[in-house]
Amino acid sequence: MLPAQDTKHLNEQDPDQLRIHSIESMGTHDGPGIRMVVFAQGCEFRCLYCQNPDTLDVKGGKFIPLEEIVRRAKNMKGYFGDKGGVTISGGEPMLQRRKLKKLFEMLHSEGIHTCLDSNGRLNTPDAYELLDETDLILLDVKHINDEWHKKLTKVSNVNTLKLAEYRESTGKPMWLRYVLVPGWSDQEEYLHELGQHFKDYKTIEKIEIQPYHKLGVHKWKMLGMKYELEGVEPPSVELIEKARGIFSQYFKEVKVN
Ligand code: SF4
């Protein structure tokens, strides 16, 4: 497993360039409509199931000028339609929050919708400023129980829950995302606890269940990292339906991705 790294420079250096892993031009899974998805480089979480372990290294990836991202997004505008736009995913995009705020301002001045897919790790004033400039946040809640969250990601969920609270206070929309891993994040009592925790939130438009899969396992092997979920299988249709049934008791819309 890649050790914890100092992430400060990601936010502070090269203010006009974003450190990215890659760009997908026609994404349909990360936010509404057709979207250009930019995968930011660097993450402080160490999720056992991470499907993009090659995005974790804060010194990896490549730089792209913010202007170049805007130029590409403008070229794509015809495909975005009413709902689409640009999503910044990762890695963890908030590690480059100041640059992203600037990028979102630039995109907004071109009339392009912005979406942020985040694990919610940061509660700094500049993270909140980015959130205020974000049309929609896709907040990944990895586990509602802090001990299990630490087992799954190596860090606490306290900041993620605080960030959700802040977003709720702004009245701006949010989708939750939940990776369903058999034996790790499928405990009935905790699915109910998550529902109870968020049931009165007015800004949550939906929750997306992301069934665990093994598509990124080969990357762990290529990077020489030990994959600790060896032997864990994707959830059965029954298990997914059970989770959907529980979440339906608390959320307006439950979608399985
Ligand atoms: S938060 Fe996302 S990018 Fe970071 S380790 Fe977890 S799954 Fe991977």
C-alpha cells in the first residue's frame, strides 16, 4: 500500500495548472447527462477496493493548463445538452481546491455545469469556497461507522460527514455514492444508520449504490501493491436489492450504477 503523502503542494503550486491522471470526453456515470470527466491526480484515502490506484500518488500524473480544460469543454458543449457539463473526479479533486475554484469560475462564465466527485476529506475554508462554486457534489460516503470507515479507507469519516453538513447548510444539491462491498459495507444495521443520518437532508437528490467490482485489481498488481480484498466477490443481485430496499426507506431516489 502506498504510504500517506504530503499533499499541500498540490493545492499551492502551479496555480494555473491541474495535476491530472486522464480525461474521459463522453462520460455518462459521473453526474447528470453527458460529461467531460477529468480525473485529478492524488488522494489521501487508501480504499481497499480503489479501482484507480494509479491516481493516488500526489507526484504522479501530468499537468494540464486550466485554460486547456476550458477549451476542450467548450468544444464539447454541443454534446452536453441541458444536463451535462464537466465533472472533476479522481483521485481526490479537493486536494487541488484553489485551482478548481478558478476552473469552475471559468467554466461557469462559459455557461458550463460543474460537478465534483469527492470523498469529502477536507473541511478547510478554501474547500468550502470550492463547494460554493460547485453546481453539484457527488459525495462518496464509504461507511457510516467510523471504525469500519477506517478499516476500509485508513482514515476517519468525520470530515466527510462535516462536509455533507456544510453542503446541506448551503441548500445546493448533492448526490451520495456508496460502494457496496460484501462483508465490508453491506451490514444491514449500518445501511439503516446511514439512512437515518441523512434522512432529513433536503439537498440530497439521490443515492447511488456502486456494487464492488474487481476491474482495477490488475492495476494493484502492476504497481506492486498488495490487494487486501483478494477473495471478496462482487455483491449478488439479492444483496444489491436488499441495500436498495433499505436506502429506499430514507432517500427520494436510489440508483444502482
Ligand atoms: S477515495 Fe477514491 S481515489 Fe481515493 S483511494 Fe478511495 S476509491 Fe481510490
